[in-house]
Amino acid sequence: MAMQPKFAFMAEPPRQELAPGAVVLRAFARAVAGELLAGVAQVALAAPFRHMTTPGGHRMSVAMTNCGPLGWITDARGYRYECLDPASGQPWPALPASFAQLATDAAAAAGFPGFLADACLVNRYEPGARMTLHQDKDESDRTQPIVSVSLGLPMVFLFGGLRRADAAQRVQLEHGDVVVWGGPSRLCFHGVLPLREGVHEATGRCRINLTLRRAS
């Protein structure tokens, strides 16, 4: 009889339930990571990464850009979606087909068939960058899920409850992991712990996150 690998029980499952309507799809995007990163590079050529400022005047540690018909921005006027890049006055770059297809497939695998993203916030985390607990609530249609794709350096994702004070799970995410949340978990607070120093063969000294949403 074949021997079972030692400590096999410690391996991460391919699918990890976080809460009703919230799931981690392990390595779901790994096979197409190169195509996704090529898309990120093209988007950044047209709409370069920038550090946005919150309404309270805080410069965000995460560098951001957008693609798709709508892009998420923050400035002194508040948090919102705009169809034009405020830095250039031009429409945001088109949503790459690979981004849209992955979002639809991941949402379906998580139990949300028919998801069609019209906005992708692209975040670039360098060592020390983080994202405090927050809700994604600037979208018009909150019946649609959020699809979040991790590329590059590993990081710790925080997934809490419907109140900021609720305890948050700490979930290690690796290159190619996808988190989907919707339904009863759609407005759960979530965030990212400060990224640790490191170098990844696909992204270098950073982590790229694609957050795909139905904003309209």
C-alpha cells in the first residue's frame, strides 16, 4: 500500500470556507498568473500606479490604478467610482479579457454564477504597505460578489464580520489564490496586514492584488 505523505493533513485545502458566502479558492489563478500580470503591465502604461489620498488627508501606503468602465478613487471629495482617470482626464484602460473571465469563473466556483465585473481596482503592495479594515460599499449593486486575486508575495488577509469590532480571521494568501465574498458576507470588513519584505519570481519585491467588482 502506498505511503501517505508525512504531515499531509497540514496542507491547505484547495477551497477554504471563511463564512457563509465567503471562500478562498487556493491557486485558482496560478495557471493564468503570467497573463494577468501582463495585463497589469499594460494597464499601468495607460494609467500609472499612484498613491491616492483619503478624504481625511491620509496618503495611502498602497499604490493603485484601475481598469474597466469605472474606476475607484479617493480624494478630498470622498470615496467613489469615476469613468475618467482624474490624473489624465481620459477613460480608464479597458478591462483585460483575462481579468473578466477569471472573475466570472471564480465567482461561479464560489456559488455566484453570472458575475460580470465592470471595475477592477489594481493594488500594488510593497513591503510595509497595508490596508486597514474596511467595507466595499461604494458599489450600486451589492447583490454582486467581490473577487480578489493575489499575485506575487504572500500576505495575511484579514476577514472580519459586519461590524468593525468583530474579530477578524487571519488568512495567509499565496500567489494565485482568489478570495470571493458575497451574499451574507458581502459587507464584511476586510483588510491586509503590512506586507513583509521579500522577492517573488513573478512580481519582484511586491504583491499585486486585483479586486474585481460590479460597480454600476
